Amino acid sequence: MRPAVAMPDWFELHIINALPNNNIPLWFHCASGNKDFGYHILKAGDDFHFEFGMNALRSTLYFSHFWWGNKQNVFDVFNKHLIRHCSNTKTRYCYWKVQIDGFYMGPQLDQLSLMHSW
């Protein structure tokens, strides 16, 4: 739940599994320096999301590690350099979509760019 005090930069980050539903689970683990979401399986079509505020030093960082079959990748899903890929609305939305060829990011699901390959 969002704090009562207005935050200058409030973000909502989504990770969506757009992989084919072929019984190979997408495992992932996301964390920051002070928040660990643990290990999860994201089923095809599902959306894992969380909200957070940017800290005063603008050093907020979240990373995720993904596993799908024999493929894996780990990278920052949020840092100050990735903000430009998020929406410029009151709540700034950041979407990640996991596909067969890699990881796409953008401000909306119809405005995604390939950021990382498997």
C-alpha cells in the first residue's frame, strides 16, 4: 500500500510471462538491497508486480534472476538508468515481458523494446 506522504517518484514494476505454455516453468528471484521477494514460478500469462518509491539519492535498484529450462539470465530490472523506459505518469509503470527470444521493457505492453537476450 502506498504511503500517505506524497512520493516524488512512485513506480509499479510488472514482470509478465509471455513464454509458450509448454510445461517448462519460468523461475525467478527478484530483490533489492533491503527487499527480497524470494523465489517464484511465474506461469504463462501471469504477471508479478510490486510498487516502490525512488529513494532520495535516486539509487533504488532491483535485480532479477530468471531460469527457463536450461536458459538463465540475471540483470537489473530497475535502476536510475532504466527510468526512461517507464511511463511518465503519476505512478510510473515499468513493464518487463519475458519471451522466447529475451526480455522486453517499456512504459506500456504495446511499447516494448528488447533489452536482454537469454
